[in-house]
Amino acid sequence: MLANFFQLPQHGTTVRTELVAGLTTFLTMAYILFVNPTILGAAGMPKDAVFVATCLVAALGSGIMGLYANYPIAMAPGMGLNAYFAFAVVLGMGVPWQQALGAVFISGCLFIIVTLCGLRALIVNGIPASLRTAITVGIGLFLALIALKGAGLVVANKDTMVSAGDLHQPPALMAICGFILVVTLDKLRVRGAILIGILAVTILSFFFGGNHFVGIFALPPSLAPTFLQLDLRGALTGHGTAGILNVVLVFFLVELFDATGTLMGVASRAGLLVEGKMDRLNRALLADSAAIVAGSVLGTSSTTAYIESAAGVQAGGRTGLTAVTVAVLFLACLFIAPLASVVPAYATAPALLFVACLMLRELGEIDWDDSTESIPAAITALVIPFTYSIAEGIAFGFITYAALKLTTGRARQVAPIIWVIAALFLFKFAWIGA
């Protein structure tokens, strides 16, 4: 039944492979269950309720993506978007979190409208091949940065921005050993190599990392403090029209291109692009649009597709069964949060770094002899990790692409949608900044 519903034979995969891929993706992104409540809690939101909302919307979004769009792409509240929600909108602008949830709801509704009108598919399919490749590479570099930071191999430095971490610390050493293990097992064609690496480092963490087993089961807290607490009237009128328009515009643009970039990058890595385009694209876009709206109702910031899905793809995930597996595991976390919390960041870091290294091979597909194609691609790939934002990388890439085509007399090669998007990003940067 599962094979027929998810078309497993057509995609060259099996139920077992998809389940392992789903577990792998879940383990690499389970950190959001504990990070999201902490970030939104800083904005005054009840942490326990946010935890429940995070579990539910991740399960709902991933489930829709798997069952409706049949893609191995998991969803959850987005990192970066939650920080903007908490620190820029609520704490920075003084917008109550209930009104901020209202702004998220509005941006999600706009998403649904432009998706149903076909505008989002037009944007995605209008992305030039060089930028599509660059997005995949940029996501790879982004994953590498996340992995190195999680392993403690890269740390912040006020003088040089980043520097090497303390390689004498057990987490860093275990992460390095885990990475070597994953690469070795993959080369030897051992099934579940990434998952084995994650579990091996987690086990070592109990002996050398000071990790502690804190139990398995716990009853979920109440969702009532955040459920249906969004303030739509206040979002539209409570903080000034210009102010809320800024918030909605930023949410909309970041959500649009963050999710779009992730969908394209992960689908490319999975070999699911046909002539550079995503089949069932509109369904995937509707899935993440609906998840944004549902998340605002449940009580969390914007939901988006997760780049950690690339780990599950590398483990063999090719269909929606991978995403449905992630959804089931997030639902289970309502009751087994103590068990999920024992997987440390440095245990998933080797998996993410391995996937990041593999994604860099896409660089070979760029036409380096044409600077109007290669330079925008390089800008896109570099800006994504250096700004810690997929959306910002895509913005700089679009603007550079349009500008170089214009200044070299090749404007006719640029699709109309590219000019519109580049102009929109220029307007955003000029009006409200990055």
C-alpha cells in the first residue's frame, strides 16, 4: 500500500529506506523543539505552549508535504524567522507577540493567494539554471556552517568574526570521529550510514560528553496560552500601517525565497528536478503556505521547508514517506520529549557536514566562462552562509544577475519575472534595509 501510494518503485526506493531517511532528517532537525521555545520565550511567549505548537506544526507541515506533494522535505518553524519575530519585531519594534502572530498569518494568506494564482510557480520556474545551481551550493555551505558551529569547530570571534574552536573539547573530537565514520560507512555502501553516525556519537556523549539520560515519556503541556491568540485587528491597525507593512513584507519575502531555495536545493540533491523544474511544485508550495497559516494559529513563528532534509535525501529518501515519517516522529515528541532531547548538536553535525560536502559538487555545473552567469551564481552561493540567510543570498544573486545582463547588453536574455523580483528586492533594501 505504501509503495503504491508514494510511488516507491518509480523513485527507486523502499519502505525501509524511506523510514531510515525520515528518522535521519528528524534527528538532524529535532533541535528546533528546544530552540524555538527558547527564542520565542524571549519575546514573552509561553515556552511550554510554544513547544507543543512547534511539534504540531512540524508534524502538520511535514505530513502535508509528504501526503499531498510526495516530496521528502520536512517542515518546521524556521530558524532566522523566529529570531526576526522575537528580537526585531516584538522586542525591537515593541509589537505584542499576538500582533506579530497576526502578521505571520497575513503573510501566510498572501502566500496561499500567490500560490493559487500561479505566481510562486512562475517565480520558481523563472530562476535561471546558474542561480538554481548556486542555491544548492549555497545551502551546502550554509549546512556546513551550521554543522561546524554545532560541533564547536567554529566559534564566534569579535576580531575576525569566526575562528577555530577548542579542538581539545570532547564534543569537537567526537564530531570529527563521527564525520570520519559517516564518510567511511558511506564509501563502503553501508545502509543508514548517516543515521549510524548520529547514533554512535550520541552513545559516546553519555561516556565522554557529560550527556545524561533523562527518561523517555512526559505528558505534553497545554497549548491554550498560544492557541488562537493571534491578533489580526491589532496586526492591521495597532502599530501603524507602515510599521506592520514592513513586518509583513519582510516575513513574505524571506518566507518566499527561503522556502523556495530550500525546495529547489533539496529537490536537486534528490534528483527530483525535471529539466530544472520541480514536478508537483504547486502542491509543495501550497503545503508550506498552509503550514505558515496553521503555525500562526497554533502559536509559533513562520514555518518553512528545512535544509536538514538534505540529510534524509542523502540517506536515500526520495518520496513523501520520508516526510510523513518525520511528521509521526514530531507527534511522538509530544510524549517523548525527554528522549528526543538527548541527541546533542555535535551528534548531528557530522551528518550535516557530510551532506554539505556532497552538495558542493554542483559547482561544476556552472558555466564559468560566462561571467554574467558565474558571478551572480558565486554571489548567491557566498552570501547565503555569510548572511545566514537563504533569502538574502537569492536577493543578491537576482540583483547581480539582472544588473550584469543589463550592463553587458544582454537584457533580452532575462525573463520578465527576474526584473520584477530584482526590483522588488532593491526596493526592500532601499526602504527597510536587509
